[in-house]
Amino acid sequence: MKLVWFRNDLRLADNPALRHACAGDEPVAALFIISPTQWRQHKMAPIRQRFMLAQVDELGRELAALGIPLHLLRVDTFAEAPAALADLCRELEVTQLYANQAIEIDEQRRDHAVSAALAEQAVSCHWFNGCCVLPPGRVLTGSGEMFKVFTPFSRAWLKALDEEGFVIHRAPTPRGESLPWQPLAEREWIDGVLGELTADPRWPVGEAEALRRLNIFLEQAVLDYGETRDFPAIAGTSVLSPYLAAGIISPRQCVAALQQRLGYRPQSKAQPGFVWLNELIWREFYRHLLVLIPTLSMNRPFKPETAALPWSWDPDAFAAWCEGRTGYPIVDAAMRCLNATGWMHNRLRMIVASFLTKDLHIHWRLGEDYFMSRLIDGDLAANNGGWQWAAGTGADAAPYFRVFNPTNQGQRFDPQGEFIRTWVTELADIPATYVHQPHDWLRLKGRQDYPAPMVDHAVARVRAIEMFRSLEK
């Protein structure tokens, strides 16, 4: 018996571990491990957990239709996984385990422990690259080292892809008669994992849904992506991040679909489609960094010297940011949208992260954790990379003097205040002229239902720059 262990790769198509396990005539079974305590320790958002488990339900039905049973184990922490897997392998008479590699340090340690435990009962483990177009360690400098700077990484990544190409693995064909599948909600033992297991209707699960969204984006928005992606009131992005984070669609599928749509693979900003491809390359870069620098998974800064920065841990200021009560409309709208929907537009992520770290001078770790606790697309590599970039502690050539002006950002990327008025209901009736700086207008109306700005941005900006300059002394 061969056993396929699904993790953040909840799909049939382009799943190397599944494809290799299904080679030959040996019977195949599948496994997903539910780890509620570990998920909470990793700050995994409830909305993301529900989304993932809804996809597990969908995957279980699809595998059953192929004659492949999906087994579910509840193992509260990673430390319990080796023994539980060893027991299951004995029960099923498994001789080979197949899985796609994890990149996070806790998951890597778990997988090493699993390999050691299974080796004791002669079960061989086979690991594959299922999370990147090019696996970590493949894109190297001329001296054979992994990159720490994005732009040369991007160039080398494109060159390596041209040299090697890539393969999209087909979904397996049926391996026997269709099997029954008991929905997760009907299983008594799952009670208490999350309470209500129903997924958010705004985020339907399934590989077909992910491909539908990808195709709509490529047909309607990819050519204008460079001009529209920064405007949260415009449907200018792919909104595929939850599906990539859960592995419902692979980055290889995205690159292949882009090539098919354009008839070529874009190589520079001058070519349509490159801006979106570059975002996929950023995703790859952050994942490669996580493998190169395991301490990124341990709340450590990319730039070690920035650990000495005198960050604030002010709980009241942090709560105001979390709840969208900063007095800066674009920041508050973004945070309220996150809290209500579990998702935030990428431009807004940069704005609110800059505000927390450069205006409030609060440690980026608090913001990183809060995002993970709310985002349906929470992904350690991308989330950590984005937060450290915004905070000035990450992989950025010129970090410390980049301080977003939240008012200017709002005026530039939500000029009419459409997004702001959607989420900051106190400002729903304010004229567009005043929406980004509403306080004088509100005073004239005798209203006090929207907070005054927490900080003077000009003063806070100077303080942020001084913080970083002090490291050079």
C-alpha cells in the first residue's frame, strides 16, 4: 500500500506526490491530519481553517470517486504526528509514504521525525516539490548560493525556468470502484475542532472554482493588472491567494495558464502580463528565503541588526489599529474589511503595515500575528516577507526611509473614497473632497463619531527614520 499525505496541497491536478504514488498498480490511500492545537499555536485564522477543511471535504469526495480512500487523523500537535502516522501505516500495511515538501521550520522538523519513525518499520518516504514552480535551492547565484535580494533572484528565476521548463502533472485516473465518503460535518469526533464547519460562501472551494477565477482574471484583467492592481475599489487582482495558500491551485498552473493566454512567457515589465508574473516570483522568493533562513520562521528579522530597534508594544495603540480606529480613513477601512471578510487587498496590506510599524512604531511581529489570525490566505512565507519588507527589517535594498503617508496613499489609490465609504460607515455620507481628511468637515457638522488621528504622520515619520539611523551609530 502507498499512502499520500496531503498538507497545503489540497488538489488532484499538478500534485507531484499524488501523481508519483499513483504510478503503478499498487493500491493507494490518502491522508490528511487535523491539528487544531498546532493550528492555534501558529495563529491560523478560523476562516482559513474552515476554508481548508471544506476543501478537505471536497478532496475526500473526489478521491473517493477515483477509488482512493482519504483517511483523517486528529493529532493536536506536530509532536504527536510521527507515532500516529506509524500506527496508521501499520494498520494499512503501508510500505511507501508520498508527500510534497514543507518549507516552514516546524513542519520540516515534523517531517524529519516522521521519516525517522517510519524508517524503523521499513516504510520509505518520498518527498516532492509541490509548493513552488522552481524548488528552493534551484535558483542560485554565480557562486552557488541562494539569493537574498529579489531583483537578481527574479532574473535568475526567469532564466532557470527558460532552461528547465516545468511539467504540469495530470490528475490521476480512477484506480477502482467509487468509494463512499462521509462528510466531515457528520463525523462525531470532529466536534469541537472549529464548531461550525461551513465555509464562507464568498470563498467557494474546489479546483474548478480556482481555475474559474484564474481564467476570468486572465481573460478580463491581466493585461491591465499593472494599472489597476493598486486600487482596492476596482476588481483588478486575481483574488487567488486563498487557493494558492491552501494548495487548491498550484503556482505552476498559474504560470502555464498565463503563457497559454498570452502565447508567450513575459520576460520584462515592457511585456503585458509580466507584472502579475512578477508577483508569483515574489511568492517564490519569500518561500525560498524561508528555507535559506529558518530563523524567519522563529520571529527573527531578516536583518539581524534590526533586532535592536526600540519597537513599541503599546496594547491600546495596537488595539486601535486592529479595530480600525486610527483616525486615518484608508487604514481604518482596510482593517475593518480584514476583520469582516478575512481578506485584504495587497496595496492595503502595505499601507496598514507601514502605519503600524512606521507611524505607531509597534513591532512588526504583532502585525504579522494579527494578519495570520484573520487572513483566509494566511501563508507564513508571504506574510512574514511582506511584514518585514514594510517594517524595514526584511529583504529590501533601501528600507528605513520608506514610510508610506497614509493620507497620500488613500488619495492616490482610492481617490473618490469608494472603498473607504464602504467600510468606514461613519464617513458614508462625506463628500469625496474631504473623505481622506474628514476631521474639519466632521467638526463643522458637529459630529464626533469618527476618531481623531492617533498620531501626526510627519512627526511619526521622522521618529521612524531616527530609529533606523540609530542602528548605524
